[in-house]
Amino acid sequence: DAFPRTFGLDDYRHALHVDEIDILVPSSDAPLALPAASPTDVDRAIAKHAVEYIPSGATLQTGIGSIPSQIAALLAEGDGDGYGLHSEMFTDGCMQLHRAGKVTNAGKGLYDGVSVTTFAFGSAELYAWLDGNSDVAFLPVEIVNAPEVIGANND
């Protein structure tokens, strides 16, 4: 009950027919929440340096930890926009970029119009934001992490 309802895309509809389920265990447990990492001065300096190399319209892949979180925060607060997201993990930083209006997914060249991910790991707020949010498509890891798929993205 407490997990977000998410969406797949096209051939990757991530749904099961009841006949494909052997055992179903109902639960109201919430997904594991990831505590926010406190950035150090070094983390902030690395993030500040990194964002200088990220142009508007870039397709982004984020990760776990304070440096990716700081990069996302700086991009969300900065002048750039029109970013695309194609990342194995969807984080609070990805949500922050969406909420700041910085993500359009318009020029990725592949899966335009949606942020593509395989799984989400973050705060309870992130899970609530993802619930019913069709701006994010959850696809199989063998698609999201395939070098030929990643290489087909622009920038």
C-alpha cells in the first residue's frame, strides 16, 4: 500500500497478470528511505567544479551520495535548463531538478518526454512524488544500462 505506483513505457509495461503470481504477500510497509547525505566542503567544491561542464540540454545520469546531490541542487538553482534524465537510480536530486522546472527530456534523442530509470531510492517525499507520476518511466535495467542505449542519448 505504501509503495508508489509507477509507470513503464511502451513494451516495458512492468505489470504482471495474476496468473503469473505464485505467492502474494500483502504488506503496508513503506519502502526503505535513504537519509540525505551531509555534504562536506570538498563535496561542495567538487560539485561546483563539475556543473561548469554540464550544458543546458544535457542528458544526466545521477548516483548516490552527497556529490551527486550537490550537483543536482546546483543545477536546480542555476540558469541551465532543458535537461534530460536517463539514470539507473532516481533520487531526491532528480525530483529536485523536476520540481525546479529544469527537466524537459525534450532533446535526449531516445525516450524523449520522460525521465528514464530502473529504480528509485530516496526519501519518503520522493516516493510520494513518484506515485502516479507519468513523467518518470521505470524500464528494465538491461535497457537503461545498455551501452548502446546510453550511447543513443544526445549529449
